[in-house]
Amino acid sequence: MTAAPGDDDRDDGAEEVIGGIDTHAETIHVAVVSVLGREIADAEFATTPAGYRAAYDFLNSHGAIERVGIEGTSSYGAGIARACAAGGLEVREVLRPDKTVRRRQGKSDPIDAYHAARAVLSGRATSPPKDEKILGLRALHLARRSAVKARTATIHQIHQVLVTAPDSIRQKYRSMTNTKLVTALSRSRTTRYDPVGAAIMRALKDLAARHEFLTSQAADLERDIRTVAESMNPGLLAAHGVGPDTAAQLLITAGANPDRLSNEASFAALCGTAPVPASSGKTRRYRLSRGGDRAANNALHRVALVRMSSDPTTRAYVQRQRARGRSSKEILRTLKRALAREMFKYLTRVVTAPATADLRPARQAKNITLTQAAAHFGVWPMHISTIERGTRRDDDLARAYRQWLQAA
């Protein structure tokens, strides 16, 4: 795409105007309003480099434009958002109008474009677009999630086929775990059965091969996600209970841009963990929010479950809350709200994870096994292994482990 003109191409004495853009797959609709909200002009352009250039020129031809609101800056509006940012315009992400506004004002591309411009003018749209570095992580995360869903569907299909399979096949495989079942079916032979049994075994063998392929693909994608997430925010991935998939989702939700997160309360609302009043009469209580980004909410939910099962501090907190008579839902709500506060700090500050790459070579150099190290500290060998690999963060144990290795 031809480089967008810079600030020198604008007329400093021109009227200040605000731009708004409604985006679609094939077209974008651009509107311009004055600082008083008066509609000035609107036009439609193609989602091509030439169309983006023409849209940029259209915006600048109606006055001194410094801000432009764009719907879907990380989807259909990504191209025009890049073009506007390259030209020096201040881009703001605009949410789609809610249903009440649409019912009252109607729905059309010009209406939506003018709404985007007025959202910037009124101050409702203040968020900058997501950082483009997040696009690669989001693509990897989407591919892994798709592979995991397809793998789950495949194992369900295998069990469904076995339900109606002949007894000779069903009895042979029905008691196996999923892992052993997939391995056995992928290595099975179809020539030992009659035509019906051979057809069923062929289907089971192919489904098992598909399951193995999807498992391998998901593992490869998870390694790539971990690499990208660590390069973007090593402190987040080192937090207890935060794995590659969870870290990726939180980074995608935040957009890898701290400027999008004004405060931790807004981030909690974005993740659907802000407490919602549900009081009535003499009852004073709060409930879980049903709004926000549900994928981010699910990510915090997974972290909460991990910490409730393996983090001593969290388990002690849960016991205290149960003693006070709080239900599991209420405890989970408060935990997720606290996690949102913690994750906000990781996402908006530079938090470095202590290096642990030296621990495994130091242990191996002294011929100490994982079992011996775990027995010394009274933990499971896997706990020591995860600290050595940097997939679990326990700074106190890592420090004590390093001192013990140096003294051994």
C-alpha cells in the first residue's frame, strides 16, 4: 500500500473534524462530523490498499482531522486502522451500538459510521486499538483451540462407533482408557474381521489416527504459544496456575497494549469478574457477572481452580471463607476478582520472572535425581521439574533449591 500522507499534507487552518468508520469484509463506510456533532459527509470505499488510501484522503479533505473511531480494529477494521495510524491519525476503537440504540436510530452503514464518529467526540470511545503483535498469538491460540475441539469431537465419535460395534470389537476395546484406546486402534488391523467389522475397524483406525495427529498438532502449537507469550510477558506466564493457553487468552483480551486498560476495575469488568449487586430486602449479596469477555473469564476460572487445588495460600483462604458460611460460587467470585487484580498488574507492568534455567544443569552435574530433591523439600518430583522448566513460579522454593544445590 502506498504510504499515507503525513501531517505536512494537512491544512493547519482547516476546521477540526472527527472521523468515524463502519467496517465490513468488502467495504468500509467513512463519515465525518464537526466538533459540534454536525454531519459533514460520508462515503463508501473498498477494503483494498487503494480504497484505504482514498478513505484517508477523504477524511483529510474535510478538515483538520486528528481522531478517528473505527469499529473492529482487530478484525474487519484492521487494514484501515493501520492506514490511519501510519498517516498520523489518532485511532480509537469503537464498540457496536447496543440494541436499544439500533432500535431507536435504525441500522445502516452511514448511521453506524456517524455513530462511530460521535462516540469519539463524546468520549465514549477512548480505547486505542490492540497492538499488532497480538495478531500472531491470536492466530496460534485459535488454531490450538480448534485442534483441541476437533480432538474432543473425535474421541466422542470413537466411543459412539464402539457403542454399536459388534460384540467382538466392543468387548475388546470398551474397558480401555482414552489414551490406550487411541493407541490400540491406530495399530489395529482390519483384515481379521468380516466386511461389516472391517468397515467399522477402518473407521475406528482412521479416527484414532486423526486423534493422534490433532494431539501432536495441539502440543506443537502450545510450544509456539509459550514461546510467543514468554517473549511478550514472561512474568504473566510465570504466575502460579497460568499456562500457555491462559496467558495467551489474557494477552489477547488486553490487546498487548497497557493503554487500553485504564484501571484494574475496568479490567475486572472486561473479564466479567466485577461483582454485581444482587441484594433484596434485608439480604446483602453480590453475584458473578454474566458480561465481559467470557473467554477471559474462563481463563481466570481455570487459574482459580488450579490455585484452589495446589496453592496453599488459596486453599487456606477457601477454608476461611467456608467457615464463614460462604458458598462455593461466592468464594469463586471473590477469587476471580482477586485474580483479575493480580493479572492486571502483570499485564500493565514489566514483571520479570526469576531465571531458573540453571537449576536442572546444576542438579544433573551433582548426580541428584528429581526424587531426591523432592524428598528433601517434601514436595512431589513433578513440582521440582516444573520449577526447573519454568512452567511453575515458586520464588521461595526456587531460591532454597538453588542454595541447596550449591551447598550439596
